[in-house]
Amino acid sequence: MPDKKLTEAEIKNALECCIDNTDKNCSKCVFAKTDYSCVDELQKNVLDLINRLQAENERLEERCIEIQRCDKELIETLHKIHEKQLQLTKAEAYKEFYDKLHTEILAARDSNFKAKEERVANFEKLGNPIGADDNFLMYCDGKIHALDGIDYFAYETYKELVGDDK
């Protein structure tokens, strides 16, 4: 039996037989019918088992370290994905806000253009000179110009927040 590796259970059983150290337990021992010293063979097998278990422990420790490294990489990757998703969500919110603001600004511009055109049409219809209402026309032009500036500022701010073009 010197070349055969015993299982953990067989080695444990042989040790239990030796500990009791009675002849009746020897018959239950895996080394009972051997031509060599059973204690020497048991010691060799116990040492072999200890070495196997130590090697397995080292392998498992290395595997634990590898798993911890992979966990750390996974956490870092998930964090990057979360940050990217957060950026995309913010970008979508900024775009939605800008689109609504832009729509309102265009509606206000159109309203001012229409008011200006209606005023000019009314004056022409009545035969009054347009110059009589220059203040109103300048007021409308000023509002339109201001709305254009606000729209430009909103778009530039949106691009800055999102980091790219619309």
C-alpha cells in the first residue's frame, strides 16, 4: 500500500484505530494486513494529507485574492457605468429643458413678430404713417432681439452642460 494515496476518511479512520491502541481496533485499520510498519506508513500518509490540504489552502487563498481583485474591478466598472448613466440622464434632462425653453422662446418671438406685423398693417389700413408708432415697433424689435439672445445663451449653456452639440 505504499504507493496508494489514502482518502481523508481512511487516514482519519486509521488514526482513530491507532489512538485506541487495542488489537481489536487494528483489524478495522486500513494498514491491518501489511508487511511494513503501520505507524510509519500512517505517518507518511498523514504528512501527505497535510501537504495536500496546505496546497489546497494556498490554491484557495490565491483564488480568493483573484476573486477580490475581480470584485474590485467589477465594482469599478459598475461605478463607471453608473456615472455614465447619470451623465446620460442629466443630458436627457438638459435637452428636454432646453427644447421646452426653445419652444417657448420661439412662440414668444412669433407672437412679437405677429404683433408688430398687425400693428403695421393696422396703421397702413388707417392711412397713418408708420413713424407714429415707432416706439412700439422698436419695443417689439427689442423683445425679439432679447429673445434671440436668451435662446442663444440657453443653447450655449445646454452645450456646455451636455458637453457636445445638440
